[in-house]
Amino acid sequence: MILIAGGSGFIGKHLAQLLIDNGYLVSILSRNKKENTNDISYYQWDVEKGVIDEKAVLEADSIINLAGENIAEKRWTLERKQAIVQSRVGAIELIYSVLQKHNKKLDSFISASGIGIYGVLQSNIILTEDSPLADDFLGDTCQKWESAADLISNLNIRTVKIRTGLVIGPNDGFLKKLIPIFRLKLGTPIGTGEQFMSWIHVHDLCEIYIAAIENQKINGAYNAVIKDGTTNYIFSKKLAKVYGYNMWLPNVPTFIIQILMGEMADIVLTGQRVSSDKIEKTGFVFKFTKLSYALRDCLKNKN
Ligand SMILES: NC(=O)c1ccc[n+]([C@@H]2O[C@H](COP(=O)([O-])OP(=O)(O)OC[C@H]3O[C@@H](n4cnc5c(N)ncnc54)[C@H](OP(=O)(O)O)[C@@H]3O)[C@@H](O)[C@H]2O)c1
């Protein structure tokens, strides 16, 4: 049984389906009560109150942890920042407490993390898993998230941290926010447009999670991004092409994004070039390596 904590969201839905297609039994931990389906058993928890249906953890062979308040959903007030960090750290600590209490062993514990751990860089340096970690808000959040995951590795459980880039997929994620603008043929680059976007198709990301379950040699932190991402300008241009136009509006000015998004603007105004060498050296092969192909796949039902 593979338990996905936070498995009802964008990535979790794809991952649950792919696991089922691969013959796995799947369960999901959610804050909300949900009816079991033929394929998925649902369990409830409340991370803030420290309440969890322990059966979810006790029945699992491996746990994939995707839980956490959405990073880009709301403006980063102090309260929101605390919720982003605490929902992630608290979720893992709660799972840890059940594992420890029952001396329960798992084949693996695999947690989401983000390439935000390296901070936002304007340079062309290609970041690897050994690059220095940042002390800005996202860098700090990811480090606390990964340290919580390391608690579980202290229980002698193989622990994998998936440092995820910008995930593109059908009907959800950050593409969902861009589609209404590009559908009106108004989409255009943001800021200078030169910032790097290290993206990954949700299908490949879910395959990385499955590889992490199946390949005992996968252990520790791995970047999950496509080799040599792209710039925001090229990304916008290719997206415009899917919608049948050449970009014509000037770039969205930096100051407008800063006014609209506050501190969170850094996510779209700056970027990182991130290496995928480590995961590829495990034998993992990406399906979606070309941005145009990936975008067309995500938007095949666009109208
Ligand atoms: N999508 C990306 O581009 C991207 C990039 C880098 C990293 N990641 C990370 O990958 C993970 C999954 O991403 P996603 O895009 O699938 O996110 P998502 O759609 O926002 O799903 C996250 C899930 O976490 C659960 N959750 C939210 N707040 C919670 C809280 N306070 N306590 C416990 N559970 C809570 C929710 O499940 P319930 O409502 O059922 O409880 C939600 O479905 C996240 O941790 C995210 O930060 C995503």
C-alpha cells in the first residue's frame, strides 16, 4: 500500500492514478472526509491539531508526502508564511510520531521539496544537489521541510527528497493561471523575460516518485526538473504558439508584478538553472524533454 499524504491536490491526483495504473494499492491522507473509491482508501488528519488516523500510516509500505499549504495561492503575509512552513514540518512530524510510537518500518518515505531551496539566482550557474542552500523565505522553508524528513531517515527508513521545479500539467498547477490570458492572446513575458524556468511535466515527476519507491538505491535529495530548462521569454513564446499567435504586447513590467504579488514576485521574476544529472544517473529517463511537446500534451483539451 502506498500512502500519499496531501494526495488530493494537483500532483497527488496524477500520482495516485499512475500508481493505480502500475498495479499499486493507494491510500490518501486528507484534511477532508472522503468516501473510499474502488481504487483509493481515504484517511483523515488535522496537522494543526496533531490528529491523525494512525491506520493510514500503519497499513502503508511506503509513504509519499506532498502535504502543505499552497505556496503561490495567497500573498505572503507573516501569518501565511507561518502556515506554509508549519503545514509542511507539522505533517512530517505527525507521520514520524506514529512511526516512532509503533516502531513501524517503511520501505521508503519520499517527500516533496522544492528547487526554491537554492534561492533565486540571476546567474547562469547550474545548480546541483550539492550547491549552497539559500536563507531567503523559500530556501529556509525547504530546509526546514527536508530536516523534518531527515527525522524519518533517523528511524532507518530510506528517505528521498524530491526538489521539484515548476510543474506543468493539464488543467492545474501554474499553467492554469496562464491559460485564460494566453487564450485571449494577451500572454507576454514577465519582467525581463530572461529569468530561467526549470520546469517538469507532471507525468515525469510522478514517474520519479515511482522510481523512488522501486529503486532501493535512490536515497537523499534529487532535483526533479528537465535538463536545461528555458527562459521565461521562450516559455511564453511557445505557449503563445500553442494558442496560435506571436506575442505582441510588451513584457509585463517588473514593478507591476511586485505590486500585485509582494515578496512572492521573486518566484516569477527570478529563476534558477537546475541540473537533472543526479536523477538521470539512477537510470531515470524523462518522457517530456521538449517544451513544445510538453505544452501541447498539457493543453490538448485547451478549448
Ligand atoms: N506544483 C508545483 O509546481 C510544485 C513545485 C515545487 C514543489 N511542489 C510541492 O509539491 C507538493 C504537492 O504540490 P501540488 O501542486 O500538488 O500542491 P496542491 O495542489 O496545493 O496540493 C497539496 C495538498 O496538501 C494538502 N494540504 C494543504 N494544506 C494543508 C495543511 N494545512 N495541512 C495538511 N495538508 C494540507 C491538501 O490536501 P487536502 O486538502 O486533501 O488536505 C492539498 O491537496 C506541495 O508540497 C508543493 O509545495 C509543487
